[in-house]
Amino acid sequence: MAANYAACAGCHGQKGEKKALGKSAAIQGWAVEKTVAAMKGYKDGTYGGPMKGVMKGQATRLSDADIQALAEQISKF
């Protein structure tokens, strides 16, 4: 089953409108490519600021297909 945004909404808001835990940028409307790059960077440890540790844990459980699906969903918010 492909990942869906529900797992992200607790921190990022229903439409990506929130700064996660008050520390990250709002992700609402990010381009697919930007989200894919960020998620892959979190996964391999090359991306992130204050939320790097938290997001690495989230990203490592996602396949490339999951990341792509999430990025497409986020781009439509």
C-alpha cells in the first residue's frame, strides 16, 4: 500500500499549512521535485535542519514510490 499523507498531518497540518512542531517550513504546495529531494535527503541524511532526526525516521520507512506519491499529493495542497 502506498504511503498517504495522514501520517504527516499530525505535524504538518491537514494541507501542509503548518510548520512542523514550529520548526520546519510549511510544505503546502511544494513542487513534486522539491518534496522528493527533501524526503530522499532526509532518508540518506543529507538534508534537514532542526527536524532532521525526526524526519529521517519517517523517511526511512518509505519506498521511492511512496515518496513520489506523497510528493504528488503535497503539490496539490
